[in-house]
Amino acid sequence: MTFFTQGLNSHELMPYVRLFNKKTVERTHKTDPKHRIDFGGHPDTEIPDASHSGIAIQSYHDVEETPRSDTKLIASQIMSLGPITLNPQDSIVKAVDVLKTKNLRHIPIVKENKMVVGLISERDILHYLSGTTDDYNKQKSIIKNNDVIERLMKTQVLTASEDTDVRYIARLFVEQHIGAMPIVKEGILVGIITRSDVLGAVMRNFILELWA
């Protein structure tokens, strides 16, 4: 399992510590029955119905007894093979046409040897053509439809190897606010995983636990 950052003139290994430096949600544990809620001094507070308390207690038991699964999916099992790509020198007009006709939201940008050098999204193009940056500030440069993709594509793209655990990719989608990840072999594009691919994997493998 390996992650990289790739761009026009770079292909570097991305250390885990730089990617996964946030705390994740820990598994739910049963509450301590010795600590009871004191409703005294709060006249407007109703004491929970005993039947509701029983349901709550049973819910905690259900959480504790939920079977843990060792199911593991890797990128090669859910990635879309042979993704549509563009060249850095292709026009924005062409990118818009591809996104529209192929019903895509992300397109990997590659060199002639299929080495990933960038990524462009529907949002990138909308921002560019509207004359705004990602943070909605007005662009200083003049907008032209025949500009090349290299002018607005995202570089330093986060990519992953084929054997990467899907749970880690899903976590990065949330923490890094990204919607797609190219899958590479020695820097060469072999597939792509999007948020839809991850959701589809969860639906098909409902015992898959996305806690990495």
C-alpha cells in the first residue's frame, strides 16, 4: 500500500504521517451503568420512560455484539479500468466536451507515456470559466475558452498503488476533501477510484468496515 504525489515534474512518495495526522472516530463502547443521570432540580425535565430506556440499553448491547469483519478490499478490486484521460496541452473546450458527453466529474491528465501529471474536475472548469478562484476570488488573468488544461489543472495529484486498502482511500476522500484518486503502477495510470466507486463497494460489501 503506497501513496504518491505526482505533477508535471515530480513523482514522490507520500509518507503516511503527512496524510493520516488526524484523529478518527473511535468505536462506540457501552456506557457505565453506575453513572446515572440526576434529573433532580430540573422540574421541566421528564424522566425517560422505562420502555425507552430498555430500547436504549438494547441498542448499546447490539453495538457491542456487532460482528467485526476482517474483510479487506484493495484499490484494484473496485477501480475503474482504462479511465478517459487528457493531455496538458488539450483545450478547456475539449475538457468540457469530454466531461459532458462521458458524464464524468474528474479527468486524469497524463503525458504521452500515461504518467499522471495532473487532475481536472468539473468544479475546476466552472471556477475558471466563471472567472473565480477556488476560494471565489476574482481571477486576475483573462479567461479564454481555448486556453490549455495545463493552465488550470491541479498538480501535485495524490495517487495510490493498486494494493492500497480502500478504507484508507475513503478516509482521504473525507479528510483531504478530494473526489477522485488515480491508481498508478510506477507512476503510470492504470485506473481511477471516485467517491461513487467507494459507495458502490460499501453497497456490494455491506460488511466492509471503513474504519482505517
